[in-house]
Amino acid sequence: MNPQTLLEGLIAGSMIGLGAIGVTLTYSILRFANFAHGDFLAWGAYLALAISGTLGSLAGGLAAPIGPFSFGWSLPIAAVLAAALTAGLALLVDALLFGPLRRRRSAVIILVMASFGAALTLRSLLELVFTSKPFYYTQELQIAMKLGSGMRATPDQLLCLGVAAVLVVLVHLLLTRSAIGREMRAVSENPALAGVVGVDVRRVVRTVWALGAALACMAGVIAGLLVQIRPQMGLDLLLPLFAASILGGIGSVPGAMLAGLIVGVAEAATVALVGAEWRAACAFVILVAILLLRPQGLFGRPD
Amino acid sequence: MTPVLATEALVAGYEPDLAIVRGVDLAVRSGELLLLLGPNGAGKSTLVKAIAGLVPVHEGTVRLAGVEITAAPAHEKVRHGLAFVPQTENVFATLSIEDNLRLAAQVLAKPRRAGRIAALYAMFPDLAARPASRAGALSGGQRQMLAVARALVVEPSVLILDEPSVGLAPKIVGEVFERLRAINRAGVTTVLVEQNVRAALAIADRAAILVEGRIAHLGPAATLAGDPIVAELYLGARRATAQ
């Protein structure tokens, strides 16, 4: 594999990793695979698009590119606001759909099926509002910089890698050092005991939804900036997200990020060595292989 | 005097149409160690879980120091001063000893937390010796002590333990019971569910016998220990209530 393929894989992988953190957190706390997570990612991308467009039209200066990057201040501001709105969207979906099902003690398969329904609804709403035409945050062209060893990357790509790295460190510190992180680990191990110990489990569940959705939004903005914004973008990323969260070990934030990078690099290598049409098969092969060989993932504990 | 903990006509069970606890009136006196005995399936565990907020209450009330807490979720009952130690999986195995205690201390006001944890470490030197160890790596007896220490962090007015001797070696059971006795003598009202009748009667003030979801007998532990009817009721040889 040449260094350029590796770099491109890492860049795509950082996006997958951010999304996979949300999947792994909701899975470890709520104990079901949320198939709507990819659509939170797409919603995040579109919300940031709408907000940055509005900001740009209100104050033209905000749309002017910052330094070497292709976008103006309107995008980072919009990304932060969109992250908060995507968190709100996840809380709304939970209040309307998953919350009532949990109170009825529905089986896991019911929750999974409900998440499929939520995914379809969220995606169709995006198509209804924005059509299926692809959008971009910016029309600016960027020249890739030479990085040595034959590697080239645009400033946008390098920034996205950096942002992803910072977010992963922050989430990891939140989980391992803070009071809410300790509560999240407790609920993930034993929700009934957590209640007995004095943890408000419903508050922890809301925190996990908000955190997972905000990270999904950031992954969506990165995907939109580096590729394009389409209603299907979340669906296309779903398989890599699940492959990464299972490969990393359910509940492990560093695991999800590392596995995201592995899946990204594996996909880039597949495209380079086998052919672009095999990209989607790559995540699927990884998923099947982990489930057969090491179902607890890289950092997971065997049950 | 108002009992510290009281249930009135308590009916509870996991399923809405299946009552396991069928009308229990129980008044726990301040400072006592009350033992709950009964044959398997009598509803001892369900009763204490319903009091702690882990099993739905169908009818009746639970009061703590006169305040009704029947419908409060488990995490709020802790704030009222009710501490519960479940029978199994009563510590967070993946968390360190320190994190188990800190998690419990989060219920307290911030300035009190460090002091309470230090006090518990002074009481349980075995735990203080290895605060960073994962609770899952502890021996059965140490785990049980961590579970008790965790429950005591909040300085509860009532400590409820569901069969703390399960799975422990006989020698360790003696140590655990001595610990519980000392904690009770230090002023913590205690409700103890046990199958280990003889050892438990030795440390209890009063004992209640639960049969088929109702209290069949309640009296001083000392007289109960020598009463032949107890064996009969406890073993459930004869149906306690004519249906």
C-alpha cells in the first residue's frame, strides 16, 4: 500500500470513527443497535448546511474562506449549532419512539426494527426538504499540499483529521475522568444497580443520545466537507460504522476510533488494490470476520 | 415512635397480574437489626426489592421516617436515606474500588464526598489498601464488603441486604455477619434477608418469617431460635394460611 492510500484511508477512517463512537455508546447503554445513527449523521450535515448558508447570506464576511481552508467562519459556527440541534433531534426521537418502547420493556428486536423505521423517516424527510440533489458546503477549489513520501492532502482534510483526534480525546477524558462518565460506565455494566446506587439512569440515557448524536453531526459535517452532502450519506456509512464499533469492542471509545481508522484504511486499500466497486464489501468482510474470530472486538471484554 | 421504615398492605410483583408479595405490614424500629426469613419463593427478595424500587408495587405504601416513598424511583430512594445491597452483582465489576465508592458519593453534596469515602476506607482497610483494583478482581468476601461500604457512603437511615452470605465460605460468612452486627450497633438500622438461619438469628434483634408473600410470624430473634413452630413455618411444611 502506498503512503497516499494510507493517508486517504486515515482521513476517511477518522470520519467513520467519530460516527462509530456514537453507535458504540448507544449500544453499550441502551443495548440495541441503532440503525438510525447514520441518519443522525446526515441530518447533522444538512443542519450545518442550512445554518452556514443562512449565516453566509446574513453576513457575507462569514462565508469568506479562512486562511488555507475552503470555508469561512460560517461553517465551524454552523457545525457547533448543528451538533446541538442533532442532539435535540436524537432526544426527540427517543422521547417519541424508543422511550415508550423501553417503558413497555419491548424486546431488543422491536427496538432495532423501530430504529429502521426512524432511519427511513429521517432520510425521507431530508429528501423531502432538500431533494436528493447533492450539496456542498463550499465551491472553493483546494490544491493538495505535498507532505513528503509522496503524500498529498488538502488543508481541509488535515483539519478534519485534527478535529476528529481532538474530539476523540475529549470524549475519552469525559468517559474516564468525569462524574457523568463514571455514571455512563456504571449504567452500561448494570442499569438496575446504577439506580440503586443513586444514578438517575434516564438522565444518563439522555446524555448518551445527545453525545452520540453531536458526534454523528461532526462526522456528517466532515463527510460533507470532504465528499458531498446527500440524503443517502448516512445509509452508505452505516455498515462501516457498525463494523468499526464492533471491531473496536462495544463500549470502547478509543476502540471505536482505532477501528474506524482501520476500516477506513482497509476500504482505501481495497479501492486501490481491487477496485472501487468492492469498497462496500470491505466493511462487510471485516464485520463477518470479527464476529467469527473475535466477537468481543479489539478492546471488548468477552461476556 | 414512628418506625424508620414501614410498609402497609404492600402488594408487589414483577408482572402486573402476579403478586408475589401479598399484603405485608412491616414496621422496622430505629436501630434494630431485623431478619427476614422464609422458604424459597416466599417473596423475601421481592419484598426488599419492592421497598428499594426495583420491583413494581401494585398496592400499599412504603414509608421512610414517615415520608411516603412508595412510587419514587430507586435513585431517589437512596437520597431519602434508603440503601440497598442486592444479592448478586452488587458492585460494578468493571469499575475500580475507588470509582464504585465515588459513584455512590455523587448523591452527597460535593464538600461531603471526600470525607465520607475516607471514613469508609478507615472502616474497611482491605479496600483502602487497593483503591485502584477493579471490583471484579476482588474475592467474594471483599466484594461483599465493597457492596456494604458502597451502601454506607450515603449514611443511610436504613440498610437493606439481600442474602449477603450467598456464595461465601462459612468462615467468611461469620466475618461478614460480625461486620454487619458492628455496623448495626454503630446506629444503622438494618434489614437482613437470609437463608443462613442460625448464624443470622444470632446477630438479629427481631425476625419475621415470610410465607407465601405474607408475614406468618414476627418476634424477638432469641425466642424464635428455640421455637419448634419456627422450623415448621420456616420449612413451609404446612401451609401457613388456609386458602
